Amino acid sequence: MKALIAALQFLTVLPLPVPANWSIGERELRRSVLFFPVVGLLMGAAVAALDLGLTRALPAAPAAVLVVLALLLFSGGLHMDGLADTADGFLSSRPRERILEIMKDSRSGPMAIAVVTCVLALKMAVVASLPEAGRWQALVLMVLAGRCVLVVQMNALPYARPDGGLASVFRKDKTGPRRGIESVWACVVLGLAAWLLLALPGLVAAGAVVLTILLFCLHSYRKIGGFTGDTLGAGCEISEAAAGLCVVAWTHAGGAL
């Protein structure tokens, strides 16, 4: 139970009532990784419920904007901030040490603003383009995909900062087999949920998400030698957009959900 609460606290800004005698520290955070997909399902269900209400009161475009903003608020902008810092660093064409310094700077440069704007616009356009049939299922899949890839990234790559950081706690005391189990678990949950939600289109979207995040992991390794908290957030945002884009592309090509 502590691990689930730790996952909710790390991935959302929900005010959770925690007993006074509970101590949630690094041990609980490391164990919380297995619950990231569970949190993704819960968040996805909440976003889908919100969308159901909004689409009954508003046209598709403004409803999509509010859904994406709500998802942003759920996480307190944590993942989008990571995307901004990653964009500033990775697109700076600097050596590894300088990239890590740029990513640590809280100020956002032009690359961060451009990338965040494009990703937000893409996600809003994708949500607005989702058909009524399969709409809530696609939203759940998008949110779930973003949380599952967090597990894959932190287990596929070493931590990039030699001086440590917040996200380094997720790699402490983990052997190879345990990392593999966590990654397999996240991929199994993603694949099973994708099939139950959208059948073949869902599996195609899940496969595209996994391929996208593996390519992003490879790029991160080449750029900075591993992952940081910022690249975890960037991967989450990219994967949400990729999952939704695949579903929209499927329906645009004439496929049914």
C-alpha cells in the first residue's frame, strides 16, 4: 500500500491522506515503480470521465484543450517541464557535460518553448480528432502509455548524472533481473490494456509507443549516457502523443475502433 501511495505522490499532485505514522522514503519510491502502470490506468480513467462530461457541453476543439490541460495539471506539469529541459539540452549541440548543465537550468530557452508548444498542440489536435467510438479507450491508452514508458526508460538506461539526482533513487539496489521484471511488467500491462481497450489498433499503438521510447532511449544514451528525471518526463509526453497519433492515423486510414 505504501508503494502505491508513493507512486501516486510522485506522479500526481493529488492531496492524499497519509497516516501520520507512515514514512514514505527512498525504499517505498523504488518499490513504487511497479505501480506506475496502475497510476496510469487510474489517471486515464479520470481523464476519460472528464472528457465524457466536456464533450457533452462543448465542441471537440475546446473540450480537447481542457482535457490536455487537465492532464497537465494532474502531474503538476512535471513531465512537461522535463520535456522543456530535455529540448533545451538535446537541441543545443553541446557536449555531454554542457547538455546536463543546460538541462539543470530552470530557465526555458527558445528550443524548450518551441518543442513544448508543438507537443501540446499535437496532443490537443489528436484528442480533438478522436472518433466518438473508442474515444475514451484511446484516452486511457494515451495516459497509460506515458506512465509505462517511465518504467522502461529508468530500467533500460543508467543514471546519467554522476552527482546523483531525484530520479537516481529508482536505480539504487536494483539488479539486472529486477530491472527486467519491471520493464516486462510495464510492457505486459500496456499490451494487455491496449488489446482490451482497442483490440488490434490498440496493439499497434502500443507497439509504436514501445518502438518510439526505445529509439528515444538510444538517443538519450548517445547524448548524455543515460537517463535523468527530465528525460523521463520527455519520454512520457512523447509517448502520450505517439499513442494518440497512432489511433488517429488508424481511423483516418479507414480503420474501425
